[in-house]
Amino acid sequence: MLSSVRHEPLWVPIVRAIVSRVPRGKYAIVSHWRPRTGEFVARLAGDLGGAMFECDLTDVIAREVCLTGYYEPPVTRVVQRLATRGGTVLDAGANWGYFTLLAASAVGDQGHVIALEPDPRHFASLTRNIAMNPFAQITPLQIAAGSRDGIVTLAGYADDAENRGVSRIADTGSVGHRFDVPCTTIDRLTASSARMDVVKIDVEGAEMDALAGMRDGLAAARYAAVVLELHPGLLREHGVDPEACIGVLLAHGYRGWSIDLAPRAYRSAAAPDTPTQALLRPVDEWRASAWPHLLWLAPGESLVSC
């Protein structure tokens, strides 16, 4: 994307300052803005570690991070608090690395972050973003999280897509970019870790496969927390009842909450001292959302530690 470091244009801080003063609806404003260009090096918010990243304003995720400071603020705060100093995080579906970069800052030099991103275009951005920062604690892997070792076909996002976080395991009717990529289980990738602070999963309808590849670690309560983005519509397209994903975690004694993505929660999460509990709702509320985000804690883990 960027062949050399380019500082953000002078108008970007001006727009950011204007957006920051909007009392309500700033994410809707940023989402509906359609810039045609805008590529430069930006930084995550200071309270997230301030890591550098390649910003393309035509990508809605990068645009939100650049102009508001946070992508999905309630989810951001939950992941940030789950990642402890010296701990270990796995980011399945890392995209260009937003959660990977903030997790690396949270765990510090003595921690470890494993970032999985099968789409080769995202993976290239991810590796460049990691290289831009002093993060030796990140292991990027161009691999998909699955139920077993093998090769899967990925249906990638369209080149002109605004939301580029939609690459997913292909079905027979998929058109456009298709890539054959390796897959393996999260159990295998984390076998050497006695405890994982958090496993964040955003795999666009392949949630059941990812969870199937975590059964040993779930049974041992080795995954202290799982942050799961559920895609009920995509799961049903694959013939999977979303309730089955919930059932896997409940069967292993995990306790769940829905992460609140209402506008009020977005505003609350912008404050670093907002309690984690204030960003959570009863787990059953996931059914009211098209793509719910869920927090699951292993037996013996407490929200107080978040």
C-alpha cells in the first residue's frame, strides 16, 4: 500500500477535532462519509498504546480508528482489559491488525500475540503494520482458524469494498477473489501456553469450526476469555444453528455476556475508566443483533480481573 512513510494531511487533524466535538452520532457520520482517497501513516489512540498503522480512509475500519480513536469502542475496551501485562492473546481474523496492535501494547514486551489473517491482502498490511512498530512479541500467521489441519478456500473482499473485513470461507456459489489458504486449530497453535488471556474470534461465519478447534483448551479452561463475534446469518448459510456455538461454550462451563454496542455504550467506552460491567448485557440479548459480540469467561475467571 504505502511505499514510504507519509504523514497524515493537515486536514485530517482538523476533521478529527470536529468529529471529537460531536456529542452524538460521530460513528454514523464517519461511516457515511465516502472519501475517494487518503493513504498515510496514522496512530492508534494514546490510551491504546499509540501504535502506528497504514491508514486508508476508504476502509471504514481504518477511517473510524483514525477519526474517532477507536473501532467498536466497547469491544476495544473489553479486549484491552483482558490482555494482561506479560500475557498471551490470539487474534483470529486480525484484518490489518487493529486488535493485534492494541493487544501487543497491553501485554508488553514479555507478552505474546498470535495474529491469524488468511486473506493475503490483509496479511500484507498486517505484517507492514507490525514492522512499523517495535513489536517483537507478535507472531503473524497467514492461516485460518479451523476444526482441523488442512486447506480451505477463502472468498475475499472486493477490491473496491468499503468494509474489507468480510473475507470468509468460500461456499460453492462464491464469486470474486478466491484464495486457497492453510488452516489449523487454535488448540494446536496455543498448545505451549498454559493460559491464554483472551482468544478474539472474528471469522465471518466460520465460528463453529474455530470453536471445534478449541475443544481441548476449552475443556481445560486454558482460554481465560473468549471474545466472539457471531454471524448468525452466515452460520445459517453454512447449515449451522448459531445456538450450537453458544452451546459449545456453555457445555464447558463458560459464562457469557453480550457486549453492548448501543450508542450509549460507544460513548461510555471512550472513557478509559468505564467499568467493564457497564459495557455488558445479558448473554441472551445476542439474538437481537445481526452480528452480536460476546464475552465468555472460563470457570474461575472473574469480571473483576477485567
